Amino acid sequence: MSVLLLLVSITCILPVVLYLQFRWRHRRILATANKLPCPPAWPFIGNALFFVGDITSITKNIIKFTTKFKGLFSIWVGPVPVFVASDPSDVQIILNSSNTLEKDDVYNFLKPFMGNGLLTAPALMWKKYRRLISPVLHPSNVEQYLSVFNDVSKDLVDKLACATKEVDPTHDIFCTALDAVMRTVVARNQLSSQTKDNVKYLLDWGGKMFIQRLFKVWLHVDWLFNLLYGKEIDRAMKHFAACTDVFEQEWKDEENTRNAAPESNQSYGSEAFPGKSLLDVCFEFPQDSSEEHEWRDEVTTMIVGATDTVVAALSFLLVTLANHPEIQSKIQAEIHEVIEDSRDVTLSDLNSLTYLGQAIMESMRVHGTFPVIVRRATKDTKLSVCTLPVGSRILIPLHAMGWHENQFPHPERFMPERFAPDAQQESGTKRHVYAFLPFSAGPRNCIGKTYAMMIMKTVMVHILRRYSVSTQVRLEDIEYELKVVMFSKTPLLLKFSPL
């Protein structure tokens, strides 16, 4: 009886002790969070009820509270506060300070499927990988990829020609973006259809699970996550293993080729292989990446960055232009003026297509292609209204920032002119330089901005000079689905009518 009583006492007392210990260890963070505005919260569970349900429900609630609250506020993921910073001045500090250079631990949830690439690596490893990838994604090197961008764009246009009714082009755009990154940034070869399906599954499932685990505090516990999603994890790991086998074979084939003919190691710079690839750089600078697993990690990161972002941005842009035929016509007129015939797009053409570039930026603002960034404070960090203590988790809602009326009047309107060079001067308003960050900013910004803009412009030129795009889908009816990148759960059915 005494043993049973002791066990019951321990069972009752231990949780209280652990909770008090947690409160004491994080007392500065908790005290700071309690001083800030926050959505209505419950004791112990905080705002956890916001994050119950499927990924679509979670997305709706995230968009709701990040657009309702402005400046700096807190949300409670269980007993743990997350500081949400949407004031551009605060965001500028966070993204540039060495105190907040570190990604939050939640990115560890992606590591089983992405390894320690640029997206997930701690700051010290990130610096090494940034040096490795910089030559590949430098604007002067990306310019050499234009012939591939033209090729894959023409293939996409030919696929769309087969559509006899409304279609959702998202999958075809995904294959286009994946072919492009494999033939340029990663190596030289296209992937098989099966490998493309494996990559697509991993990106979809991994993105959903990342958001689920980020906002559902009970899924932070590894054993509970494995228990609840064991079968899905096993399936995802099989897809991942199949992909890594293909990527590692690329490495081995290149290694064998270079060992067999060391005098012809430089395979890039020709018409067949324009520009440097990541594989080229890895073998040129073995001191920076001499291991297959490092190559694999960066390949995965490059595929995520160069496919999901491009696919989401182009899909949303097409459905948005279909809802605004007058803007679509204006872009087509610009394309016709700059490129009079059906020739391939050149770098000079892309630089001249300014209104198309503005439309891409405005669509990314409206739909929030890259929705959130999560950082961790490694030292106390002073912001506008308070100092965030060391250990603070900081979420930057990039999507919500693009909807702040003080920076973007009438944010629900699609107005590419917002991004015209003289737009702010004409309106008499001064937009903060950090008000809209489709590619993040600061030292850990998106290194692939030039790549993304060049391929998106090229694809849009090939589509819009051949088709007029229309749809029955209204923008206000689109249901969003937050992953690492924002997607649409609503099928984006479009009709491509030949011009």
C-alpha cells in the first residue's frame, strides 16, 4: 500500500515540478511574452486550438491572426510562446542581426528528408554551404542557363496544347521546374518519371508535416509523432531513399568520368552544358564538399528552392492574370513589343520586360508564396517595443506583411504598378524596404532570387505569347495550403486558348 501511495504521489507531483522548472528556466521569455498582445489563449494549451485540424484549417487560422495583429505580438504553442514580428523595422533587425542568424530548432523536423542543406543547417554549416553554392547561383552563371529555360518552357507550352478543356497546370509546371533545376543547378540529366513522383511526394508530405509539427506542440515529441504517423513516415523514407540513390549515382558517375579523363574535367561552358552546376563546383573545390551526403543534402535543398517556390508563384500568377484579363493583355503587349517573333528569350529581353516583373512581384505579395520564417535568438535582441531574451523563438509572417494596409493600400487589389520604379514617388508614400520580402533578406536571404525570376519570366513569355488564359476560379474562393511554400488546395483550373 505504501509503495502504491508513493507511486501515486510521484505521478502527481512530478508534472508539477517539471512545469515549475520549465517556468523558471524560461522566466524571462515568459515575462516578455505576457507583456505583448496575443490572440485569446487557454491555460497550459495556449493557442493550440487554432492548430487543431487539417493543414487547410491551420493555414486559415495562421493567416487570420497574423493579418489581424500588427507589430510585435505573441502566440502560445502550448506553454511555449512564439514572438511574431511583422513590423518592417523589427524584421530588418531580426534578419540582419548576428543574434538572430540561427534558424529555429523546428527546422530540424525537415532534416530527415533534406539533411543539413542551406534551408536547415545551423549557422556555421550554412556559411560553408553558402560559399559552395554561390558560384552556381551567381547572376552571371544563371544567365548561362537561359537556353535550358527556353527548352523546358517550350516543352511546357507543347503539353498545354494537348489540353482540350480546363486543366490545373500545377503538375506540368512542377515537372518543368524540376527538369530545369536538374539540367542546370544540380547536374546535367533529367529525372525519370518515377523519380519525379518520388520528389513530388516528399515535397508535399514533408511540407505538410513541417507545418503540422511547427504549430502542434504535441508533435514536437518524436516518439509521439512516430507513433501517430509511423506508416506515413515509413512511406516517405522509402521515397527519400529512392531519390538519394539517384542523386548519389549522379555523384559516382561524375567521379568515374573525371577519374577516367582528368584532362577534360571542365564539362561546362559549352552549348550542351552552359554554366556551372553544383556537381562541377563540388569536384572543383573538394575542400568545401568532399562527401556524397553533403552533395545529396544540397541537391535536396536546391530542388526544394527551385521547384516549390517557382511552381507556386507561377500557378498563382496564371490564375490571377486569368481573373484580370486587362493586365494579362498589357503583359502580352509588352512581350510583343520586346520580342516580335517566336525566337528564344534572351537576357536583354528579360531585362526589358519590366511590367511582367512587376506582375510577378505583385502576385507573390497577394498570395504569399514564401509565407513564414522562424528564427531563434542566440543573444538578447532589442526591437522596437521590447528586448527579446536569448532563446526566444521568432516567427516572421511574410505573407501577412504583404497585406498591411499602411504599406500596401487596398491590399486585396492586384496592382502590378505598386512595384513600378516611380510608384512611391507618384503616390507620395514611402514604403519600408523590408515591407515585402518574397525572397527574404539579410545574410540568410534566398540565394536563388535571380534564378527564380529568370525562369519565371521565361516560362511566362512562352505561355502568354501563345495562349490567352481564362478561368472560372475566383481569387476570393481559393483555399490556401501552407507548407514550406504556400500552395492552393483549390484546383486552379485554367483554359489555355491559342492566340
